[in-house]
Amino acid sequence: MKTVKIDSRGMHYTPLNQKIRAAVADGAEEIILDNVLGQRFIGDGLRGNVRIIVNGVPGGDLGMFMSGPTCIVHGNAEHAPGNTMDKGMLVIHGSAGDAVAHSMRGGKVFIKNNIGYRGGIHMKQYEVEARPILVVGGTAHSFLGEYMAGGLVLVLGIGKDKAMTDRGIGSGIHGGEIIIRGEVDDFLLGGGAKKFKFTESDLERIAPIIKSFCEQFGYDAAEFLDTNYTKIGPVSSRPFASKYVWE
């Protein structure tokens, strides 16, 4: 495997991303970034199968428009990792800020701990092959899955008494599904969201995702392979139609 190491200490994000792109163009299969501290746009628009290891805390929009690579972060991440991502995977061994997986349209984003507000906002999906997946090991703040149009958001609540305690879950959701470990209080649901029974069939469908998440972070998947989940989806495909167009 051709590996390239880059010391990012004190480097502006522009030359850092230029070095990453040059390494990919030169055939690098793995790029290791050391001493990352707030540099934005890492991995944006990259294609192919390159693997990027980030040692530190990347700045906003990690993996934006990315299509294929895998990016593993040994630390936390700032806002909007996975923004409008097409394919590939982000694995964050920490927490992340607001708008995680914003407008994501394919691939996977795995967060070991917690995320901020509006996680999964406006995720979308094209048939089966382009289905974005966001898995959060801990919890998420308000407006999780806001205006979702497709894909899956899964919150496991590891180490929490309740996986979700913030309001506005699924506000304006009109496609896709939000699955949360344990019971979810009705008053936490946003407008346009509705709870559905989580079935054995649902568990069979998401079990490979749970196993993949647990493999990344060293958890025992068996602890999560039961039907103790709440499934949340849209009431309709146009929840706010009467509000905006006077129908």
C-alpha cells in the first residue's frame, strides 16, 4: 500500500488540501494527517478508494461532496461532517458538532459519541443504491432528522439513560426513517413526525449496520440486536403543504 504522511501542524487548510489532492493524484492509497487542528474541507470532493487517517480535530465540512474514500478521525470533528456526501465512509472516534450528515445523499457516517443540533438535516435518497446512513453511538441535540427526505438515522444512546431527550425529532420529515434505541417520549417528536412499531423485520434490515458500527468502535453488537427501538417516520410526504402553499 502506498502511504503518504503529512504533518498538518500550523498549516492553513488550503495548502493542506492541495497536498492531499496531490497525493491522491500521485496514486496514494492511504494518507495519514498528523496534528490536524481545525483545518476545514478535508477530503472534500475526493473520489476513489483512498483511505485518509486524521489524527486530531478536523474543521467544518469534513468529506463534503466526497464520493468513495474512507476517512477515519481519531478525535472529535466540527460542524457538518459528511455534508452532501455521495459515497464512502466517515468514522469519527469522538463527538461532532451541528448539522452532521447535512444533505447527505449516500455513504455512511459513524460517530462514536454525540452530535450537536440538526443531525441528518435534509438527508435524501435515490432508490436503494444511494441511501445515506448516519449512526450516532451516544445522543443528539434538537431537530434530529429535520426535513429528512430519505436515508436512515440511527441513535444508540450508549452510556445514556435515554438515547434522546431533546425535542423536535423529525421536524418536517417527509422521507426516510429515524430509529432510536429504547422508548421515545411523544412530546419529543417534531411536526410531521410519527412513531411506528419497530418489528423483527426492521431489526433484520438494520442488523448489518449495527454490526458494522460496532466493529469500528469495538462494541459487542449482540447488546443491540433486539427490538428495543422506536422507529420514527413521516406522517405524509408533504407535512407542511397547507402552511406554505395554502392548500
